[in-house]
Amino acid sequence: MPRRGRPGGNPEIVAYGYRKQHSWSESCTATKSLKMPPQMAQALKAGLLPEWQEVCRQAIASHLPAETAKAMNWPPEAEEETNE
């Protein structure tokens, strides 16, 4: 069977590799389906809410029991506001 890809790999893979964008304690690999009104879906498709998936994750996490949300690192400590 012939080898695929470049022998030795891509030396610049770090520049093109996956970068974690959000502060969840584990990767977001599970999927769920979400039903919404057609106009809302059109607004998302038009790009009116960038990173809408993260907005949904945060909204769901805010409604979970506190100990479950804390186990998921929500809210992330780095983004918490301090009122001094």
C-alpha cells in the first residue's frame, strides 16, 4: 500500500494545527440537535451571531447545577470578573 502525504510530515504543522479557542475542561466533541424558529436559523446562517455554538454552550452551562458547571470549568477562572 503506498504511503500518503509528505514523507516526514509537515515541518510547519504547529502553524496550521488545531488551537483550543475556549476554556472548557474537556474538548467539545459531543453533539446535540437544536430546534429553533426559521428566522433565528436564518440569522445564524447570515453570520449575525459569531461563535453561536459557544453562546449555546455557555447558556446551557449557566442552567446546570453549580457542581456540574464547576466540574466543566464554567465559568472559566481566566474570564471571571473581579469586583474590587
